[in-house]
Amino acid sequence: MKAMIELTQRQQALLLLIIRDYIDTAQPVSSKWLTEHHRRDLSSATIRNEMAALTEMGYLRQPHTSAGRVPTEEGYRFFVSQMVNQAELPVAVRHTISHQFLQARPGIDPWMQLAASVLAHQSQGVSMVTAPRSENVRFQHVELISTQGRQVLMVLVLVGGDVLQQILTLAESVPQERLSQAAAGLNGLLAGLAADDIAVLATRSDALEQDILTLILPEMRRAAAGVPGGIYTDGLAYVLSEPEFNESDEARRTLRFFVEPSALQDMLQRSLTDSSVGGLQVLIGGEGGWEELRQCSVVLARYGVPGLATGSLGVVGPMRMPYAKAIPTVRYVAGLLSEFVNDQIARE
């Protein structure tokens, strides 16, 4: 951070120009290029001196002796810090995205799939979206369905839409009518309660309801302790087609990350724990946490309704990703998904 404070206004302006050009072309940027295309008011020698200073401070590097300069991770961090709160999607793009969601079929699955598709297309990177998950697991209703003999299928629905199913084996066979009565009694008793509230309820006089109650509790506690389940992804081809990944080793390393669910869950869980709803994070070069992403940058955001249900979404691309488009796209889609949670889940 000290080096950033030492940058002159001219150095800042040149650094931003170099990074924008490198993002667009994937080619090292030379002093001659900057003089001819951007800064005719400065001599090539002056720009060379400033580029040398920026290299000395760690914002640029020189891939080859005679080549121009390319940004370092520190250079990209400076670039992001300058535009993270300024970049906005054009009105026409926002209208297009909003219209796509208005046309989507109702339900969590269609909306998550569409969010992943929109993020990938707009950012030309890999998208990742998790379905909204209840922050405070609460009971909504239970269904008990007789299957065969003493076995009963328990379908437990939680506030927020999570559905848990389990086969129970009862002490004796119970007719469906009696199971339905027990479910109705529990639904009236437990509606909206959290696991801890259910645990302190007085013992039910009805033996069947008490048996079911003791089986509901561990299921709810497992749900509360769980990590996000399915992750919706799209756009891997965009990243693997970039010149940074022409080397097969880098491509394989990146691909391995995206086919390993635990790695994706770990990264997305970070956005849930380290940021508030509406907050946004940009991770550059894996930030030391993910070796597979050392050539990448990640834009992550959290969406939903605090205290009710939240999820996370993000995009991954090469380190020279188009931040000015990726950041506002992630922010805008996160806002749409927050509205979805508020409209569809909060009402339940």
C-alpha cells in the first residue's frame, strides 16, 4: 500500500492506460504505443522512464528484454481499487439482463441456471452460482408417506425451500391416514420453528408424533451445519480459449479446479463468511489460497436476504479479465437474485 501512495498522477494515469490496453490486446504495451495512441503530450523517453519507475515499484513487469510491459498482480489490484465502485453496466445491458430474468420460468433452478448463463456470457469467463441457502434453518412442513411394511418416507421442507427426504423404519406398520394425521399435528406445532426451539418442546403425548419429532431434529441440525450443495457453472470454454491457457499445464490446472466440487465450495463459502449481502470481493492470482487459480482473477458477491437465505455468485477469468464489465455484471445479477429471494422465499 505504501507504493500506491507514492504514485504521481501521471504514473497513475499511465498505469491505468497500460492495464486497459493489455486487457484488450493481451500484448505487452510499449512506450511507443502509448505515445502514438494515448499520450502525444509526452515523449517516448518520458514514458519509458515512468514505466521503469512503475516496474521498480512492482506494478509492471517486462516479459522480455525488448518487449513492452505487462501488469503484475499488484498492478491489477491498483486498477481494481480505482474502478471497483465506479464501473457500471450500460443501461441497455441492464435492461437486456432484467428482461431475461422476467422471462425465466419461476423457481430456484431456472433462475440459478439463467444467472450462471448471463454471468458467463457477459464476463466471457466461468460463472459460479449457489442456490440461496437458509441462514436460520426453520421448519415449514413435513409429509409422511407409507411405502411398504414399517417403512415411511419422510419429506421435510424447510423455510427457504430446502427439501430433505429420508426413509424411516417405525416400530410397527402405520396406515397412511394415521401418518397424515401425525404430519398435520406436527405441522401445526412446529411451523416456523428452528431446531433449538423444537428441541425444548414438551414431550408429545402421541407416541407416533414424538417418534417423528425426534427424527426431524437431527435432519434440521445437519441442514444448519451443511455447506452449499449444488453449484451452477457455465462458460469454462471462454477461459480455456484465452491465450494465457494455451499451455496445457495451465489449462489442466484450471480445469481441475472447476471439476472439484470441494474447491469451488471453499471459494464460494469464503464470499458468504467474509462479506455482507451486496458486498463484492476481487481475488487476484488466487490470493495465495488456490494454486490452481494463480493465472486467474475471481469476482465474488453475496446475495439474498440477511437472516433468511443467502447465496453467492461469481466469475473467474484470466488475470486480465475485463474488470470494468465483470464487476458491475456480478453486482447487478446479485441484486436481481436478492430481489428473487425477497419475493419468492421471504413470502413463504
